[in-house]
Amino acid sequence: MLLKGDFMNKIKILVVVLIFAVVVIGVAFAQNAPRNVERWEYTVLRGANSESHFIERANELGSQGWELVSATNWTGAATFKRRLP
């Protein structure tokens, strides 16, 4: 038969072991987490008054590292993104 004091000591030891295990597992996951998360910036191209004007402006953005993400048509809006350094 366990005495009340022995039972409490075993519970305390179990709690300490569980906390230690959680910390060790947390550190292991943190070490495997991606360190270089890609970051992006976005811009929107609007107000092109012709298809050729839209293409010219889109090409200017492309030469600056912007990548087309979505577009409706040349009279609408086009979204571009580029990776931040």
C-alpha cells in the first residue's frame, strides 16, 4: 500500500518528466522549422488605356523582378508579386 506522501512524490516526478519531455520535443520541432520563410511584396497594375500600354507596363514590372499572379483583362487590374530580399 502506497502512503500518501509516496504517491504525491511519484506524481511530482511524473509531472517533471512530462514537462521535460514536452520541452525536448518542442526544441526538436523548433530546430526542424523552416528558417528562411519566403516573403513577398505585391503591386497592382491598373489604368492601362490600351492593350499595348498594358503589355508595356507589365514588361516594365517584369524587368524589375515582378511576376504576374492574376489578371482579368487589359482594362481591369493585374496583380504582381516579387520576393523580398
